[in-house]
Amino acid sequence: MTKKWARIINEETKLCEVGIGSDNEYYRQQGYRYIDVEPATNGTWYVKGYAPVLPYPSENEIMIQKLKKELSEYDYIGVKIATGCATIEQYAEQIAYCEEIRKQIRRLSGQVVENEEGAV
């Protein structure tokens, strides 16, 4: 239970302004009440029980994020090729692997992936 000096600034959402000082009389005069509040994930405050909650990511979303992170570990290859420090041929295997990761991401995100023969 987190009680703080707060005043509701949006009656519909129960978004609050929270006082951080200890001058109780000042807060009373400004229309604050000592109420149970809770922080939302973005740092704003709400009356307890009204803070918006982020939905849990699905298994596909979690896997997509892991694949994107793995894909980002190969970004250096593009930089080396773009700056002339390496050739596509030198990194052909890694480039092909990255394309497989991209295909997995597209499949998981519901995008159609076709091979050269047109099969999914």
C-alpha cells in the first residue's frame, strides 16, 4: 500500500498528480488528498487499481525479439562491406544465415515467405 498526497487530474482514468514534499497543510490547500496510488510503467501515477498494465508478449513476440537481437549481432558485416573493408563473398555464409533469421521473423510475424518455386 502506497499512500501519498495526490489529486486526481483525470476522473475517467484516475490519473493523479502526486506531491513529493511533506507540507501536509500545503497539499490540503491545493486540493490533494492522502490516498493509495501506484505508478504506471511510464512513471505516471494513478489511484491504486487503475494504472494501465502492459500486456504480456506472446511466445511469437518473444521469439521475434530474440531473433532480432541475434540479427543485430551481424550488423558489423554491413558496415565492413559498405566501407570497403570486406566483400560480400567474405561474409557469404553469415549473410545467408541472416536471411534465414529474417525469414523466421517474417513467418513468426505472419508475413508470407515464399521460396523461389513459390512454395511457402
